[in-house]
Amino acid sequence: MQAKKFHIFQVIVLFFAFLLLQTPLNATAQQNASIPIAIKTLSLVDQQTTQSETLINLIQYKTTLEKQIAETKKELKKTTHQMDKEVLSAKLRDLKAQLKNVRENFVKVATGLDLAVFDETAQRHFVWKEEIETLVRPLLQELKEMTKRPRQIERLKTKVAYFEGRLPRAEEAVKNINALIEASKSPVLKWELGLLKTDFEKRLTNIDNQLDVARFELKELTKEKRSFYESTKKVMAVFFKSRGKNILIAILTFFGVFFFFRFVDRIFKKIHPAFKSKERPFYIRLIEIILFIFTVITATTASLFSLYISGDWFLLSIAIIFLLGAIWTAREGFTHYYEQVKLILNLGSVRENERVTYNGVAWQVERLALFAKLRNPALSPSRIRLPIGELEEVISRPVGKNEPWFPCMIDDWVILSDGVRGKVISQSPDMVELIQRGGAYVTYRTSDFLGLNPKNLSRNFRIKSVFGIDYAHQADCTSTILKQAKEFIVAKLEEDGYTKHVLNLNVEFESAAASSLNLVIIADFHRDIAELYGRLNRALQRYSVDACTHFGWNIPFDQLVVHKAE
């Protein structure tokens, strides 16, 4: 009890100490807070002073322009010459335009607002050509800057070629004039030719100077000529030095925002039980689609905003043009995307937990999202993931009761329609591998394997072995002989140790052929000896021959009967 009282006493003491300390701290904080306020006040005063000076200068400039406009109007009224009127009219238009700009600037400086905000006509005026030009201009300027040097070199080469072609003609003209002056006897003609000579000599000097300047500039530009690799390397270095940082930030921003929202989405799915249920309700599927679209839009906007903050209009223009192109391209596939959204919402031709056939193999639709998950428990691996668009042309159906997913399992023995018999050692979504007796491996594509109608021997199997006897035994072939043959074959099977694997055995009359009476041995065997299918088939044939020998039944052979014409 005393300890408790002491504890309460400590709390009270600490509380009062806190109150005592709080007062000076608050005073200090107020003093510190007053410092930035004073700085802001001084900055505001300076700003207002600069603003007032600017407004006074604009008023003075406006007064000067108004006087000039008035004087120009007076001169325009007095003049009668058409050329002077045109000059004065152009001057008046220019002065009025300047006066309009001064007035707009005065309002802008005084209010801090642009008058265009209140102009309904300007707000409604929207020209696609101008907007696209504004968007593309930074890109074109950057490309123009990148190709500046090659264009200068080409321009100078053209200039040099032009002046080199004009120089000989000018020299020839001066030479011809000199010849005419020497040959002429008329003072008047010599005077005129002298003036013409002076004019062409000036032209010749000008061409010569222009040619020297062009050659010098071309020499300076080509002096540091680099290889294509070096030029490309330098351009890339300059580009990544100035743009690489912005590109990296934009890419990191996109993926950072994208994976952050995907991480939040994954956590939300783990917390909310409706996301984990086998049959997800419609609203859950709709939330997933909306969240994914929101994630992509937010990540893209954040990436563009990072370029905007960095002031890199070149990369921002490229990104916006790329996005517009992607949206324009996606417009063509609207129906395609609509069908995919229906599939994701479980409203399309394929439904979750139903059976589909994809690439010739049966699958259960485990999940429908941007990537569909299909499952076949008989295969290894049992699941595949594929884009949802792959299921647009597929139709699902409910799974039947006791419906098999594959005709065999690993370690089963099968016989294919091409005659191959072997043990299944591997079956995957892509291929099935068999091993034959003797160790040979045979591999099939899974769809091809199913197309060969595999007969599974590992679920018990039946062998039918046919043998024929002579027509001389016709009287007993449907009674006594059948009983004797069965008893003999049973004894042989027991002798070879197969009796415990025989599920059923019967010998029946099959057919009356052209040269023989055919009997058939029908033997059902247990799956344990499926590996010995070929040996058992041969054994039944051997038992048939031994029975014929034991009981004296003649084995016929094919006969050719020839009738002699009368």
C-alpha cells in the first residue's frame, strides 16, 4: 500500500515539474517563431516595392505609347501619299499592339492573374494543330540540336560548291570587260565598261571572301571529325548525363508505385476472406479489375509527374506521344479487351472450376485473372499459367462425375494405335515419355499421344487369340472341342504360373472362314502382369497349337480351288 502511495506521489511531482518547464519553453518557441515571420514580412515589403516600381514604369511606357499613337494619327491624316499612308498605318498597328500588351501586363502585375482566364472566347478556342505543335516542339528542337553539326557541314559544303562555281564566271566576266576596254576607242564606251568592271570586281571580291569564310568554317567543323562509334558514344554520354537521370527516376517511379499498389493488393487479398474463397463473388472480381486499372494509371501519372517536376519537356513530350499512340492503338482492339474483361469477371465463355480443352488436353479452370490458371491433376507439373486472351475462343463445360483427366498415370502400361507399347515414365503438359521393354524410350507431344487413343493395360486387360481348325471337326467344334480347349489352356496357364493373374478365361466359336473353323480364346488378366502383354499373347497362340497337337485337330491352311471349265 505504501509503495502504491509513493508511486502516485512521484507522478504528481513529475506533472508539476512538467508544467514549470513548459512556460519557458513556450516563450522560447514563440521567440523563435517570430524570426521567420519577420523575414517573411521583409520579403513581402521588398516584393511590394518591386511591384510598385514595375507598375510605375508600365504607366510611363503606356503614356509614351499613347502620345506616339496620337502623333501618328495626326501624320496619317495630313499625308496624301499612298506609300507614306501604308507605312504610317503599319506603324500605328504596331503601336496599338504594344499598348495592348502594356495594359495586359499592368493588370497581370497588379492582380497576379492573366486576363485570358476571364476571356470566354479564349477558353473555348481550341486548335488541335496548335496544341500538337506545342507538344511536339520540344522533341523537334532536341532532334534539331542533335543534328546541328551534320546539317552545318552539309550547308557549308553546298555554299562552297556554289561559290566555287560562281568564282570562275566572275573572273571570266572581268577578263572579257578588260578585253573590250582595250579594244574600244570610244571614251563613252570605255567609261561605261569601266563602271561595269568596277561592279564585277566588287562581286568577284565578295565571292572570293565568301568562299574563304565558308572554307574556313567547314575546315573548323571537320577538323574534329570522329568515327561513327565515337560520335555515337559522345551523343549517348551527353544524353544520359542530362536525360539519363530523369529517365531512371521516371522508370523507378513507375515501378515503385506499381509494385507498391500490387503489394497492397496482395495484403488485402490475404486479409479479406472473399478473395481466398474457391468461388469468388462478382464484386470481388470487379474490385480486382478496378484496382489493377487504378494501379496502372497512378503509376503512369506518377512517372509523367516526375518528368514534369524535373522540367524535362523533351522526355515528357516523348512519353505523352507514346501514351497517345498506345491509346490510339488500343482503340482498335476494344472488342478484344471487352471479351477479356468478361472472362475475368467470370461472365464469358469460360467459367472457373469448369472443364476446358486447351491444345488437345483437358484442364480444369482454377482461376481467371489477367493470367488464367489451369490444372490437370494427372500431369506433372499439374498447373499452367497463360494470358487470359488465349481462352477467348475456348468454351468450358461443367466437370462430369468420375470423369478422367488423362487416360493414364505414371507407371501405367499402354498400347497406342501406332502399335507402340510401353510404360509411362513421364507425362507433362508438353510431352509424354514411354519406356519399352528392352529399354527404348519413345516421346510424344501430349496432344499427339492423346490422338493415338492410348489403351491402358494397367487397369486390367483382355487378350483375344484366334486359331483355326479343319472342317473335318465341324460336328464337335461348337461343343466338345471348346470344352477340351479351355481345360487344356487352363492347365497350361497354371503350369506357367499365370493362373493367379487370370480373372476370366473362355474359349468360344468365332466364325466359319473359307478354309477353317475359327475359335477364339478370351482371357482377362490382372493389371499386375500388364508388362507381359506381348508374352501372354504369344503364350495363348502356343497353347492353341499344343491343344491341336494333343487332341489331333488338324490346322488348315489357305487353299486355292480351281474349277475346270466344261
